[in-house]
Amino acid sequence: MDSWSDAHGRHRCAACFRQFNKMEHLVEHMRAARHSPHEPRCGVCGKHCRSFEALRDHLGAGGSTLPKAASCAGEFAARGCKLCLRVLASAAALQAHRDCQLSRTPPMARLHHQQQAQAPQGGGRVLALGCKMVGAGSDGSLDVVARVCVVDEQENIVFETFVKPLIPVTHYRYETTGIRPEHLREGTTVKSAQRRVQDLLLNGEQPWKARTSRGRANLLVGHGLDHDLNALGMDYPAYLKRDTATYPPLMKTSKLSNSLRFLTHTYLGYDIQTGHQHPYEDCVAAMRLYHRMKRQQHPRRGGGADEPAASADQAFPAWRQRELERMTPEELLRLSTPDYQCWCLDD
Ligand SMILES: [Zn+2]
Ligand SMILES: [Zn+2]
Ligand SMILES: [Zn+2]
Ligand SMILES: [Zn+2]
């Protein structure tokens, strides 16, 4: 009997602990799972989970009725943080960890502060974008951008404007946007908003250069960025985007996106998008989620092992099936590369 198979000859995945009757099945699982040290992990048993939602279920902290891991759930209930899901060393350490819970920043306070602050240079290396849409078309269901906000890493507003839509607005969605016709009449054109956002993001870098190498260009954080960028009629290189709607650890187990409102409530501990919604709040929430993800301490393996393989859908490209089947589950895990770029790798 091999040391890594159990008394029944089953082979256990070193990351998610699933068991397989045959080694070839484990290899197949490892090809699909793309386990890595960058996955969310249980602070008690070390199990890797595909998403924080799956980890919450494992710890008995989610809303799901899936069977939790009883011993892990017990430890978590005693000294685990319900927001970042870390298991602290003691109840006292958990108490000291209270600042994990963030509170809502009133946008008006920041707006006022902004007026007195020096004109920001947009050199924060990371900017968050948020847009609010109003409705056009016969039934008002067509989204057109009406308000744009860009926030830096210190949560200062770098750019904020109302936008004059190109086509007639049929629904101002006043209950959620707080936007009235007179706001938009004073607004800037979509074109000039787009140009300003583009300038802030590129930060002096040439657009054609930023397509392949970052240079001075800023990372762009947001929630559902493609929707916002489309509305502004612009694009931005995918490798510079950090989207909380499509980042695998923040997605549902079903691989659908969570809402920003849900993510903020669940992982930052406060509520947004109540009453009239200012895009500033969305920018700040996305930026805070980004920071929380970025500051995770994952063991680095170095080289290319932390990054998705060049051919992103292929795991273990350099190895033959036979060779893989002779490896231990731990060896397989060491060779496994993730299929997304972990934000902890951002400098
Ligand atoms: Zn696994
Ligand atoms: Zn990581
Ligand atoms: Zn566990
Ligand atoms: Zn925490």
C-alpha cells in the first residue's frame, strides 16, 4: 500500500481531500481542479476551497444547508472571523481583530474633503471605477451611463461627473439613482468622460504600449467592469482589470457572480446601495474588497508556478499521464498551476 492511499486503497487529493478509487481518477481531478496555494483554505484542517462561499459552507458560516465539517465549524465558531474567515489563535486574538469589520463612508464627506485636497495626480497605481446608469428605450430597460466616479487607493475621489446621455432618457430610476433631468443637463459628454477616465487609467502611458506591458498604467478595480467600460465606450487591457464580479474566489460555487452589495455585506461587514446610490460607494467597496484579497498571505512558489499557465485551460502541460500517475498527491499539488491570477501577486 502506498503511503498516500488509505486502508481501502483510495487516493486522496492533497488540496480538497476528495477521495478517488484509482490514481488515474485523481490525476483527472487534478487536471480539472487547478488547485494552488492561492485558493481560500480552511484555517483548521487546511482544506482548499474553490471560493470563499465554499469555505463559508465548510465552516458552517454560510447560509447553505450543505453538511459542514463539524470539527472545523466548532473551532471557527469559537475563534473565527465571520468576514475574512480566518481562524485566530485565541478568543482574545479574535477580539483584537475587530477592525476587520469596516464601516460605511458617507460619500458627501469625501466630496467635501476632495474640494480642499490638492488635485490628485492619479498615480495611486490602482484606481476604482463606478458608474450609475439610467434607463433609455421604450421601456427604460436600456442602460445608459449617467454618473461616473473614479476613486484612488486612499478612497479619495479623483474624478466625478454627471453625464449627458446621447439618447433620450425614459426612466431616471430616481428611487435608486437620485438622478433628476437637471443633473444630466449640467453633465459632461460621454466622450469627454471617457477621455478623462482613459487618461487617469493610462497615467501617461501610450495606449498601444499598455496592451502588452503595464509601464505607468494603473490597475483598474471595479464590479462588472465590462458593463461600465462598455457604457463609456472604451476598453482596457484584461490583464490590468481587477473585477470583483469575476474573480473566482469571490464568485458563487455555481460560478455566477455575486452582487457587490452581497460581497460588501458578507466580506466587509457593512451595507451599501440603500436609498440613493452614489457610485463612490461602489468604488470604495470594490477597492476595499480588492485590498482584502491582495493582502492575503499565500505561500509563494516563485517562477511561473503561481501564475496561470500560458495555455490557461491545460494543467500539467509538460507531463505524461504515466508520469503523473506515479506521483504522490502532494507532488501533483506542487506542480498544479491556478487558472486565474491571484491578486496577492500584485505589487
Ligand atoms: Zn482536489
Ligand atoms: Zn494568492
Ligand atoms: Zn476545515
Ligand atoms: Zn477578519
